Amino acid sequence: MSTGHLTIDLDALIANWRALDHYTNCETAAVVKADGYGLGAGRVAKALAQAGVRKFFVAVAEEGAAVRQALGPGPEISVFSGHMRGDTDMIHDLHLTPMLNSIQQITRHLEALPGHPFGLQLDTGMNRLGMEWDEWAAIAETALKQRPTLVMSHLACADEADHPMNAYQLDVFHQMTDGISTPRSLAATGGILLGKEYHFDLTRPGIGIYGGEPFGTAQKVVRMDLPVIQIRHLDEGEVVGYGNTWQCTRPTDIATVSAGYADGLIRAMSDKATLWFEDSPCPLVGRVSMDLLTVDVTDLTETPHALTLLGPNQTVDDLARDAGTIGYEILTSLGPRYTRRYQSR
């Protein structure tokens, strides 16, 4: 087999959700957008539902359709993008709950699907999604009479515990929503870790469930093993890969590994990332190409059949730091060519 292999530890995933839930005294949902952060939304959502999760969040209605197909009727599936033009039948038929972001969306939803559940999203300073203060003031009384399931907002800087934006947004959210009877939600993973004042009635962890920062004590959820296609011996002075960007300074054994930027291993990893053979580090050398990596395995004492990029010695955030990005991008970029094995003890 010449495709990369992902091993997804569903027990670790569930343990991470339970640990985040333990921080709170309110209901804990789960965010399974971007195909379950690259790990397979259907399998991830099923495992979490079996563990007791009853509310899920996705980015768009099409993602909600995939999760509904996996879960069947019952669990609540909320859509961050709200009720977009063309989504009406999908929202209705699949019992999705749009988080309405504007007066226009509220009007569309109430006219097209009167009586159908919905939530409301407010902008408390991130300036991305949700109604700003003036819009909310104009529509709040009318919208709340329609009994929304949730009023939510999103923190911009929750991964930085001391950032002043956190307290600012908390204060704005209180000012916009104190006194309403509708359940409220402000915290994703970072917000959960900020403390109980950010938890309100529902939290929505995402990256922490999948083993990523800022949940520093999270269990590792994903392992990535990449097959070695070929090993060649180079003499001192020979070059490797596109652009001749790496040159041997000694006799070198190079493993050509089956994976590349088509599999989500971004070019910014070139000459920076490390792969592992058991506990031995093997530097990635030369440029990441579409389908292949080149790795220096000179110091290994045996010939590897595969090398590990994510595993016991390297987390998604370790790899992300080498590439100058964040763990979210590493996970959500994982392409369709990997075989995926779901492990549950």
C-alpha cells in the first residue's frame, strides 16, 4: 500500500471531550465541522453521540447533512453559517438548526420555515459572524418571542488567557444578553479553559476534542504513518528535490515517502519538519512536493518501511510550529488519500 495511514483513537477523542465537559457545570456540545477536523465527521460524531453528546455544531448545512446521515434523528445539529439562500429544504428535511447571523437571515428563516428551530449569533467584537449591537437592539424583542434555542457569540482571543479581548467580549455579551431566558453560549475550547464565567449554558469545544492546543493536557487522537517507496544512497555534494534546495554534506541515505501537499502536508514544512522511525528523528530535506517527501534516514540502523509524522513523539501542534502555522490547519488539511483506521479499546 502506497498511501499514508491515519490511526484515529476514538477513546482518546471521547476522553478529551469528557475532560473538557468536566471543567463546566453546563451542557457540553461538540464541534464536528471540516469533516470532524479532518478525521471523518461521521465516525467522530457517532463516537461522541455514544458517549453522551446530544448537540453538535457544523460550519455549513452540507456538513450538517453528512452528520445527520451518520447520526440519524435525535441529536441537535446546529449550523454556524445560519440560513443561507438555497438551504431551506435541507434545514427543514434534515432538522438542522441554523444560527442566524443577520436580520436578513432571521427574516428568511421565519418566512420560509415558521416554527422551525433556530439560534441567534451575536458579534461581540470579532467582526466575523453575527449581529452587531444596533442590529440586535432592533430585532431582539421580536426574535426572542420566536423562542430561539440558543443565543451565542464567539471569542476572538481565547487561546491567549491574558488577552484583554476576552474580558471585553465577555462584558459585551453580558450587556447584549443579560435578562433573556434563552440559553446562552460563548465558549469553545479556549473559552472553557478561561473559567466558569465564560461557560454560560452551553460550551462548544472543537480543537481540544481532537487533541490540539490550547488544551495542553489533551490526549493524542491521531497518528500518521507514511510508507517509504524507495531509499537511495547519495554521495556528498548531491542535491535533493525541486529547485536543488538541499545538498548533502556527507554520504546520505534518502527515503522517498508517499505524501505531499496534495495530502495536506504544506510546502512550508520543507526542510523544517521531522519524521520519526520509532524514537529516532529523521529530518525532512528538500521541498515538499505534491505527492512525495524526501527524508534523511542516514543515521537509522535498519531500513524503514514507513515513517511517522504524527504520533508519540510529535503532536499536530509540534508539526504546526515547524511549519509556521497552527494545529487546526494541519488537521483540517488532511486529504482523502489517507486510509483511516478507527481504534477503540
